[in-house]
Amino acid sequence: MNPQLDLYSNIGEIRDALDTLLKRGKPASVADLQALVATVEAKSRPTITLPAGEVAKQLVPQLLPLLPTPATLAQAGQQAATRIEAAITVGTQASTQQVAANVQESTRQLTAAAAALTKAAESVPWSVPVDFLQGWRWPTGLVVVPMLLLLLGLWIGGAFSGASQAKYDSQRAVAQELADERDFWAVLKV
């Protein structure tokens, strides 16, 4: 069957049916058009009724060799298992190689860092000489000059002349009398 010829014949049938409807002289109704479409479809799509038993008898001998047997299913399962196992092995080897490469790179970086740290530690001197005599003037001046300025301010302000000379002389005389009395009694005891 040629689909192009079927299409042309369908178009021809539709044209003939429409000409018939137009020759009637009255307008075509929806029912008329539906009847026309149903007639054309019935002619263009023939219905074939086949007995299922006879079709099965004809098709089964041809399809039976194509159906899988338990042996072919077992073989296909084995092949799939082998492929999966090979894929897992390849993936594991690739992962192991990647991990080994990462470990080697990390080890290399750690070794380089340790070498850099050792080099830096070796560049630090073990002892640093300190010369206490060099630069002693500056700290000494920093301590002595403010003290001298403080004493000068106190002297100018009269902090050291808080007692008059007369009072000083009288206290000195009393202290001398006490010392003489002490010495007197110390001589008598001996």
C-alpha cells in the first residue's frame, strides 16, 4: 500500500461527496458533513480481523529463537558482573593513584616547609652580645637630670631651709648636753 495513493484517493472521495452535496441545491448541514467524514474514514481505514491463534502459530516459531533462554540470561549477567567488576577495579586504581599523588605532593610541600623553617631557625643567632658600656650616657642622663632639676627646685623654693639658724643652734645645744650626760653616766658605771 502506497500512502500517497491512499491520500489522493481519499481526497478524490471527499471531492466527489462534496460535489454530490452541492448538486442537491440546499446548504450542507453538520450532520451531512459528519456522515461524509465517517464514510471516507470507513473506506480509507479498512478493518482487518485476524484470528489470534493462527497469528500466534505463525509468529511464535519466528520469535522463539529471539527470546532469551536461561543460559543466555546467565551469560548476560556474568558479562555485566565482569564489566562492573572491571569498572570498579579501574576506578579503584585511579582513585589509589590520585590519593598516592596527593600524598606525595603533600609530603613534598611539608618537606619544603620543614627545610624553610630549618633554614630560618639556623639564620637566628644563638647569642646576642650586649655592650652595657656603650650608650650608658643617655639612660644615665634620663635618670640624673630630672633628679637634679627636682633638687634645684626644692632648694630654690626653700624646702631645705625650713628651720631658722637660731632654732638649729638651740636644738644642737640640747643634743650636746644629752650626749655629755650620757657619757658622764657611762664613765661612772665603768
